[in-house]
Amino acid sequence: MSGKFNKYLLPDNKRSMYFSIFVLLLYLSKFLIMKKLMLIFIAVLSITIMNSCVEQETSSCEEESFTFAFLTDIHLQPERNATEGFRAAITEVNVLKPDFVITGGDLVMDVLGVSYGRADSLYNLYAEEVKGFDMPVYNTLGNHEVFGIYERSGISPDHPEYRYGMFESRIGETYYSFDYEGWHFMVLNSVQETEDRRYIGMIGEEQMDWIRTDLMELDPNTPIIVSTHIPFITVLTQILYGEYAPDYHGLVVENAREVLDLFAGYKLKLVLQGHLHYLEDIYVYETHFITAGAVSGSWWNGPYNEVEEGFLMVHVKGDDFCWEYVDYAWEVE
């Protein structure tokens, strides 16, 4: 399965000019004796316009400034041939040679409700396998990396690696930013623990303050890309269950609107999302919210909701981008 979005079509000024010429010639053709020749000319003009669109669309991907891969919902584990599957995805990424990789969370399966020994082994497995990439990797926290918050884990909240501690000690900060080729990247922590030791999609107040500070230091004209595991926006429930179906608890970031309000006046171009094992591109207020299909598909049991195991390749050109979904041809064994 593959797919590609490209925002570039014919620029507005050229589109308007060609349309005006088209209408004028069509009007004049009523008064010309050689009407057939005029219609042929109009057809040639139409082909020229379409060729211009195709040329513009192709060049925007082929002449990119840089590329990066977005791999989400890996769910690495020793079972279900997950390690072999992840290695196959890494091999495909290395063949495509992006400048760097962003992971979208749910790196392992799972540390929410397991013993320390199991959680430790999963983090160690990921740390070893991620070395296979030939380029830098920027990791996003997913709900399955939050250690021990389910009571069945037997882990006390005063454990030094409880909640985010294991991620922070093994991988790094749960939210941070970096810059690349004039673009600003913000990796967020979209998972919060509830009072009853479950999780919800939420950006905490401390992180909200950090976002404000990070944006204050940024030129408003700088294009921004955000990575969040739990989506801000999705149509999944409407597609699967009907137009009035609610976004279920834990499916989306519950304070997404407040978070997005912080970006008013800034060039938020792209929000990369995971969690749903679903592929969608929602365009709202000049921002693309792309939920990527899972590297693990249906948790290493094959495709999920007709989306094959895969990842995104994002091609950046100037202050815009195009993307494609790469099926790395993994088959369940």
C-alpha cells in the first residue's frame, strides 16, 4: 500500500491567467469561422495546464531540501516475530536514506502493567535494535512506554523509574525541540496518568508553559512540525462507527484545542500523530494532521483496518512538504 499527498498544484496566479485565456477563447470561438481549429487550440492549452500541474507536483518531491522518516507504533517485543519485523523496517529506511528518523511512540509492547524485569528487558531490546538505523533517531513517548502505572504491575509510585522515569533514564526527555534546515521540530509528551492509575491523552500544564517559552524564542515565520503520540485530531471514530460517534477516552488529546491555540500566529505546518494504527491526513487552518499507519500493523498480526505495516517518508522543500506511506513488505509468519 502506498499513498502520497502533495500540496503543490498550479500556483494561483498562473491558474487564474490560464482560466481567463480559456474563457476568452471559448467566447471568441463563437464568432470565428475556423471554430474547429480554435477548439483544438483550447485542447492544447488544457494539456499545457495539466502538464504544468504534473511538473510542479513532481518537482516538489524530487528536489527536496531534506527528508525524514516517521515510524510509529512499533510495539517491539520478543514475541510475534516483532524483532524481525522491526529490523525489516529499519532496513527499508536505511535504503531510502532520510536525514533522520522520528519515532511516534509505542516503541515497545508494553510496560504499563508488567513487572520491572519485563519492562527492563523491553527497553533494553529497543535500545539494541534502534542502533540499526544509519541516521539520528528522535524518539516520542507513547502510552506503552509509561512504566508501571497500572496497579497490576505491582510497581509502587515511589519507584525511581515509575511513570516517565524509565523512558527518561533509558531514552531521554519526554518533550523537547530541535531545529533542522530552517524548520523547528517539537516532540511532545501526550500521555498523562490519572488518579486511578490509568492514562489519558493530555498535555500537562508544565509542558504547556514549556511550549509557550519555546515558541517565544522562535521567529513566527519559521515552519513548525510537531510529533505527538496520541492525536490532536482524528476522524477514525466517524469512519468506523458513524458520523456521531464520540472520540473515546484516551483516543485523542483532551486539551488539544488549548494546545493548538498556543500556535496562533506561528506557522504550524504539520502535526505527526500515532496511536490509532490508522492512516489519515486532515487539513485544517493550513496545518496537516497526519496520523500514520503502524510499523506493527495490527500489533504484528497483519494489516489493521486495511492499512499495511509501514511508515511515513516526509520530503521537505522550502517551507512546504509532501509525504508518502511506505509499505516495507512485511508478511506475518
